[in-house]
Amino acid sequence: MVVDIISTTIALFAIVDPFAAIPIFLILFGKAKRKKQAKAALEISLAAFVLLLVFSVGGLQFLNLLGVSIPAFMIAGGILLLILSFDFLHGELPRSRNVSTKISEAIVPIGTPLLAGPGAITSSIYFTQQSGFLVVLLALLIVFLVSFLALFGSRLISKILGNSGLKILTRIMGLITAAVAISLIEKAFVIYGVLPAIF
């Protein structure tokens, strides 16, 4: 179980990638007082956590209502994650995560879709079916605790790493995200019988 928690946490953290949200957070709250920054970081992280938790619990039932099978969802999610990873690998915010800096409500642009975007929603449903709800719950708690700390300390992180450092971190997250995407598609093909089970 510990191994599942670690691997799920790493995968979800790479997909959520709070470091990619730091520039937008600084645009909205970079000049705010520390108390306001802390409150904003907490509300953003909590909103994203709750959203992914809801999909972890009820995502499968929602798919069943739509008549969508888990393998089909895995392939669609894998393709989506792969597209997102290409943007990460170029050191850019994914296209589906672009937000307008004119929006004052931080939860909408940063909490979702910036943190809890389509890729994270897809992954939370998949990992719940793969490893169980408890594993995903603990993984999400860790991911969004770190996300809160990253957002709250965004000013310091930005100064230490600079734009180049943030882009390098984003590329690393992109590589992990790409690996998760390929794994999703591969496992779906195994379920369909297109590929033999390797392990």
C-alpha cells in the first residue's frame, strides 16, 4: 500500500503541477499581504482537492451513466495527458490551463482548471479504480498540502529558481505526465486484448 501511495502521489503531483500555477498566483497575489496570500493559497488548494475527491468518489458512476467504459476513458485520458505533457515539456502552461489575468476570483482560474484540470480529474478516477479510494485520498492530501506550500511560498520559490528553474521543473513534470499517459493507454490495450500483459 505504501508503494501505491508513493507512486500515485508522484503521478498526481506531476499532473497537478503546482509550480506551473506560481506565475499566475504571483500575478494575482504577488503584491498582497502575507495573510491574504495564505488565505488565497489555502482556498485554491482546498477547492482543487475537493473537486478531485468528488470525481474520485463519483466519477465511475458518472461514466456508467454516460455508457463510457473504463478502458475507453483510460485511452481518452491518456491522449489528453499526452497532449498536456507536450506543453509541459516545452516549459509552457498547457493550452487548456490558460487563464485570463483579469479574473479576480482565484479559485476559478487557479484551483480549476489550472490545478484540478481535465488531466487531474481523469487520473483521480483512474487511480481510484486501480489502487482504491484510500490510496487516492492520502495521495491527494499530500499533493495539495505541497500545493498550498508552493503557492504560499511562491514569491520565495520564484526568487530562488527564477523563470529558468520553474521551466525546468515544468519539463520534469511533463516527462512524468507523458509516462503516466502512455501507461494509461497501454493498460487499456491490455484490457481490450490488443497487447499482452507484460507484468
